Amino acid sequence: MATTEPIDEHGRWRPKHPVIDLLALAGGVAAVLAGYAPFKVIVAGLVAWLILRIGVLMLGGMARPIPEPPPVGELRKVKITYRCEICGTEVRMTVAPDQDPEAPRHCQDDMVMMTPIDDL
């Protein structure tokens, strides 16, 4: 398994989010200088660092672009329900060549899509 910690061009380890580390350290130093107990400052600094780190990781996860769609002709997963207006037969399509496939035919007529447009 590859390491997730960043290494610079000289092979040395470097922090992954140095701004978060510096903010937690600066807050800790300021709190000690203000007269707070060192143990409480260390605990508060670690909690603040953890909250900031988790927040940055969550934002980073949402900032990733949507992956490219599969090539044309490759099957895609869909969840569309169709109904025959003549006999009432219902069909659920789970795989299709594109995201908006043509309606299947039943009783010599096109079936009606029952899935709401918002769910596509």
C-alpha cells in the first residue's frame, strides 16, 4: 500500500496541511501566553486541529470533479420503471446503453415511463 503522507523532492517528509498545523500551534502559544493551563491548551489545540483537519478533508472530498461518463455503447446502470397502458405489464430497466433510453415496446405499442423525472 502506498504512503499517503507527502514527501518533497528531497525525500523529506512534509506536513499535509501546514496551515492547519500552524493555526493550532499559534492558538496554543497565544493561550499559554494569556495564562491558561498548559494541559488544557494542549487538549484544546489537539481538538481544534482535529476539527479543522476533518473539515478540510470533507471539503476536499466534495471538490473532486464528477468522473467522466462511460464511452458510448457501454452499458450504464439505470433504474427506470415502464408500464404498458394496454395490459398493465410493468417492467423495470436496470441497465441501458445511455442514461435516457428509448421506451420498450409491449402489445405493439411503446410503454409509458412511470419513474418520476426527478429520479433519473
